[in-house]
Amino acid sequence: MDVFLGIDTGLKGAVAVKTEKSIDHFLMPVRKLEKTREEVDSFMLYHKLVDIVQEHDSVFACVEKIHSMPKQSAQSGFSQGRNYQAVLSVLEVLQIPFVYCTAQQWKQTILAGLPWKGNKSCSCVYVENKYPQIELVSGRRKKPHDGIADAVCICEYGIHKHGWKTIIIGERWGNEA
């Protein structure tokens, strides 16, 4: 069976895992470096993705492309880039073909008709309606987890744009979506 991954590479991001029959997710594994610094735990991400690769015939990923934001500090931009590269490196090591998409691309396509500009909750509303089995609010959280919702939407975008038939190992290696 084939699987599509949608990846929000942020520290509060997630990985959506969708087959033709089911959808699941896991939070981006993060490790603490110091009191206030964290980074993507590429070792844990590797092991989570190895399990997926071993369970499925083929795996394809759609990764949200990052960019620096106005008024973002250099350190913040550097940390964001380091985490992004950690995720891409794990995909390359596991030979999982992937495409990039921008937030604007997936939002225009998946959230069409919703007021998504400047509104982080639109992806949560979309996922709550389309996939009620996905828990966006769990544990002590009071607000829906937009990293999970974004990962699901990125996954949906990858499937919408490329379809299930594009899942062939080695094809579309790191191309723009």
C-alpha cells in the first residue's frame, strides 16, 4: 500500500501520514538543547519514518517550503533553516522522494473559499470538518494544534497536485510542487 506524507517542518509542526484508506499523524519530534532552545530531533524522526517506509510499498512526501519572515531575527531564521534541513536530510537518507510547496500554494488550493489570509485557524476548521477522527485538541491543550492541521493540509495538497500514481521511488526528488 502507498503512503503520502505531509510535513510541517516547524518545531510545533507535524507529519501527516495518509494511505488510500486511513490518515494518521505524529508531532514533529523535538529535543531540548538548553533551557529555552529546541531543535528537530532528526534521530527520532528517522526512526518514525523508517517504520513507515518498512510498512508500505512506496512513500512520497510533500514538504512545506520555509522562508524568512519580516522582523524575524537572524538567529530565529538560522534555527528555522537548521530544522528544515534536518527534515530534508532524513528524507534523503531514507530515499523518500518529496516535493516542496509554499504555504500560499497549499492554502489557495486546500482552503479555497475559506478566509485563510492571516487566519491560522482555517486549516484547523478544514481538518475538523473533513477528518473528525483526528484530535487537534488533546491533553491539556485548549486550542487546536495548527501544526497537525497544516501537515494534513500539506498532505492533501500533495495528493491533489500529484495524485497517488506519482508515488514512485526516485521520481520528483525535491522539485517544486
